[in-house]
Amino acid sequence: MKNYIIVLAAFLGCMVSTATWAQTPTDPVPTDPEGVYITAVHPNPATERIMIEFNATVLGDEVMLRIRNSEGKTILKRTLITVEGGNAVILLVQSLPVGEYVVQLDEGRQVRSARWQKM
């Protein structure tokens, strides 16, 4: 499957939990109807994994996902293929040092971002 991660659609019923997860502030709904935008990054703070939820209006778009540390250095980079509507990807973060991070989705026209913290 090369470097592609097939993006999970909907909200992953298997991840339902009774715990309340904090969410990062999300991007406002874009004025570009063809854009992607982040709807949630949770749990925040994270210890083992994060789920990044985002919406896309086009099936099959390539989106570059980057995780940057507090110094701006890219520490993780993945190419995602979107589905129309709700998308989600889970990243294992237990090996990352404690600190502040930024997740970015780059669709070529705009870069959307959200902050999260690793505990």
C-alpha cells in the first residue's frame, strides 16, 4: 500500500468510549467548498495515540498530513487519500517526547492546522 494510509470514514464505531475526550479548537468551516478542514484532534492531551478527524468534499484527494514539534520541525509525514465527508486517521504517538505539537493537513491549496499536547 506504499506510503498511503487509507483514511477511515465516519467516526469509527469501535472507538466509542464512555470517557469524555478533550478536543482541540477546530478550523472554521472553509469558504472554499472544495477544501478539507480539521474537525477534531483527540484525546488532547494524548499519551499513546491521537485521532485526527477532518471533512473533505472530494473522494480520492491526496492530503499531506504532517506533525510538527514546538520548534517547527516535521517529525511525521503521511499521504492520506480522502473519502467524501467525514474522515479520520489514528496515529500512535507513545514514542514522541512530551511537548506541544501541531498537526497539519496540506491539500495543495491551503494548510489546515490544530494544536495538541503529548503527555
